[in-house]
Amino acid sequence: MPGAGTLLERVVRRVSGAAEPAALAAAQVGRYTTDGMEFVSPSSGKLSFDRMYRALVAYVKEEPYRPYHLIIGTDSLLGDETTFVTAIIIHRVGQGGRYFYRKFRTRKIESLRQRILYEVSLSLETASLISAEMAKNGVSELPIEIHLDVGDHGDTKQIIREVVGMVTGSGYAAVTKPDAYGASKVADKHSK
């Protein structure tokens, strides 16, 4: 099927001109998979998606009466290849938090617009996977924020409305710089 694939694959095809918008609109929904997804926890080491998710839920259940923010952000670093890091942060308000990150490299993507769209797609894909697990496990009341590595100043200001629209249109809260520490601090730290 011409529009099939993960959200990430469809966005890459779209920004590179490899697929028509009509084919993208006809793409299958719900094809996200956690197969092969490996996260790193600074305190627990390498974790599968399932183990990462269980650690996240266990952290919330330690003190379930406290307020939490579940934050997902992605950053990239351009070198000979492009390195992408997606961070998942569970912030226990006023009490610190825990985070996990996933890092991978792909071909060199020189276009800033294409890299930002790829970052947003990675964050949305991760948020969708976590949302699906939360719905299955009864913790769906935990809202998800997507932290975007874009702001009103600098080169990314031209696409801020577009990427905020992608996130809010997907049902998540969008946070931009300077408040987007999930992308601009946590994910950025591990993209080097």
C-alpha cells in the first residue's frame, strides 16, 4: 500500500516528496509498534519499551496522590549522520522525576525543517504508544505534553505554528522554547 508505514516513515516520504498527500491520507492508522524499541534509563540501564513503561508506572504508583507531568521531547544533532534522541520524562511536581531516552542515527538530514518535522513525528509516535499502554492499564488520566525544539526566536520560528498544530491536532499539549526542556535540555543532553 503506497501510504502504509509508521508515522515516521510517512513524514520522511512527505517532506522528501516521495509520496503524494492523497496517499498519506489513505495511510493505515495504528501501525505503531514497540518491537526493537530500546530505551536507556540513567539509573536502570537499557530497557525495552515494556520495561520502561512499567518503570514509569511504578514511579507514579509510589506516590499516586502527587501531581505529575508526562513529557515527551525529541532533539537532533547534525553530523556525518543525524542523531535523534527522544526523551520521556515523568516529573513528580516539586519532587524531581525520572527520565528515559531512545537514541538512533539515520542518514544526514541537512534541512532544518525536515529534521524538526522528524523530531515531532518521533515524539508523536512515542506519545501514541504510551497513550495506548496507559489506556490498557488504567492510568490514562495522566496528560502528555510534547516538548518541541522550536521557539519564537531563531531559525525555527517559521515552522512553529505548523508543528504546534501537528501536536495539538493529535490531542496532546504542545510546549515550545523556552519552556520545552524535554527537548531542549534532556533530549539535547543525550544527542551529543
